[in-house]
Amino acid sequence: MKTSTLTRCPACGSRSIRRVRKPFRARVGTRTITIPNLEREICPDCKEEFFDREANIAIDAYCFGKSRQRA
């Protein structure tokens, strides 16, 4: 697991940002997807979640398939 890249929450200003690896659920259109063990940063104070490049690639792969072109 990587170390946290954020030192302060952009949403609430908290310094308690934690990097976690746990399932992520999202609603895409009419279906709900679950991505197991998605690593991301979460602010325990305001519950805001922050995704790095790798997490965004994993979300795209689950939502749109692995053949989607990346910029």
C-alpha cells in the first residue's frame, strides 16, 4: 500500500487523511458495480474519497471494459 499523498483534505481541511484498500461501490446507469480492494484516500472527518490514477484506471475498466482507450 502506498503512503498518503494528501496531507490535508481539500474538502474540510482535516489532516487525518488515510489511505485504505477496501471494496468500492458505485452506481453506473441502472447497475451497481463493486470493485474489490480499490486503494484510495479517505478523510475520516468528512468521508470524502480521493482517487489516484491507478484507482481511476480500475474504475474505468470495471465500468467500460479493459479495451477502453486511455489518454
